[in-house]
Amino acid sequence: MPAIAAYPERAITVIVPYQAGGSTDTVARRFADLAGKRLGQQIIIENKGGAGATLGAREMARAKPDGYTLAIIPSPVFRLPHVQDAGYDPNRDLTYISMISGYTLGVAVPEAAPYESWEALLEAARAKPGAISYGTASVGSASNVMMEQIARHYGIEWEHIPYKGENDVLQNVMGGLLEVYAGSSTVRPFVEDGRMRMLVTWGETRSRIFPDTPTLHELEPDIEPMYAPFGIAGPRGLPPEITSGLDEVFREIIESDEFQQILVQFGQEPVYMNSEDYTEYARAQYALEADIVKQLGLASH
């Protein structure tokens, strides 16, 4: 148990800025179950998809800093304020508690698709500029940004179709309405049962759940790997004793064998940072995203 006097006295809500059923939501729910047992109170997951996966951060900008409302913070939180008025400031409105995990990201296509490899997809995109469409969970998501960086690197064009969550992307791919899925290991069941083919992953080393799939980094070393790590944050002004107490509990869970097995199951990597390191990472990432948005011409203001 953490050394936090009289906290928590009731259930804690954690906002997940994605639809229910995706990899982030599923891992967050398993994490919440473990954390709730250690804290002695239930942790309730509240799904709020849309708005580029930033609704959790928006809620933190106006939430009471008492430790009873927290949010999962994915990478678009640091990007969207450079694109449009996001309704929050990542450097001002959040108290960063713990970095938790990083996604296994990549590109997959239906088994019936003519693209047998990543190289074949690139060749088709070169031959038919703008004709191939890919779907992601949201505008400005890590997958959207990576696909546009790839397009710039290879001098190709393809069309981005944003959705409200990865499950919607997969439904449209499987329904024949979309050619390419760009996203996380939510696609894993479809790959394992043979309905989809994983063409490439974006980590530095091959994924533990897609060991036969090459990484983009090994095919093209000039392109930096992408994990898009996420963590948990609270509102500005969260008391230090609550922040440090939660971080202590979260670290113990992240380092436990049980949670490590959960990460393997859902194709994620452990990327723990304590509150201080996570805060420094957030500031650096926010600055880096300004350059990415400028390079890709994503800003709308």
C-alpha cells in the first residue's frame, strides 16, 4: 500500500481516450484491475474516443486535482495542440504520474490483398499515387504521423481515412471498404487466424507477437522506430504525495511478472518512467511534435 493518508477513499476514474476493445483500452483495464487491488478501491475505466485521442487530456484541464480523475495520455496529446486549438496545454494542465507502455505499431492488409510484402505495397503506391487508402484510429495519431513520414521518405502518396477507433478501422478493412490498416496490435487476432497479413512493424526490433514480420527499421535504417508510449496523468496541481504514492503502486505493477505477461499478450512493450522522468519526456515530446507538425504541414491554425 502507498503512503498516502486517507487516499483513496472511493473509486478512481481513469479516462481512456479510445473506444472500448482496443489494445490501449484492454491493457488499461487489466492495469486498473491490478492497481485497484493494491489501492483498495475500484478503478473505473471511462472510454471517451474521438478528438484525436485527446479527450482525456481535455478532461484533466478542468478536473479537480484530488486524485479521483486520471487519464491515459497517448502521443497525440503532445501533437494536437500544434495542429489546432486542443483545449489544454500539455506543459501546464497535466501532472504526469507514470509512463506505462509502448505500442507495437505497424501495417497490415487483408489476406486477399495483392500486397504480399511491405515492398509490394510501396511499389503499388508509387505506381498509383493517391489511389491507396489507409485507416487509423484518429487524425494526428502516431500511426497517421508515421504513415505520412513514410510517404515523405519514399516520395509516395496515399490517402488517410481517420476513424474513431481501431475496431472501426478493422471492421472496414475486413468489410472490403478499406485497403490498409495502420495501427497497433489490436490486429493480432486477425493475423493469427489468417484473415490479415502483417507487412511491417515499426519498432527497433521484431515484435514478440509478430516475429516473422520485418521491422521498418531493418528494411530502411534511416527511418526512426516508433513505439508511441503512453502513461497516466492527473490534473494540474495534483498533490505530490498522491502523485508519488500512485507512481509507487504503478511501478510495482508495471515491473510485476503478471503485468509483463499482459503486455506480451497484447503486443506491447514495457516503457516505465517515474513522475519526474515522465514530465521531462512530456516537455521534450511536446517540443519535438512542433517540428513534426511543421514538417508534415498538419497545422490548421
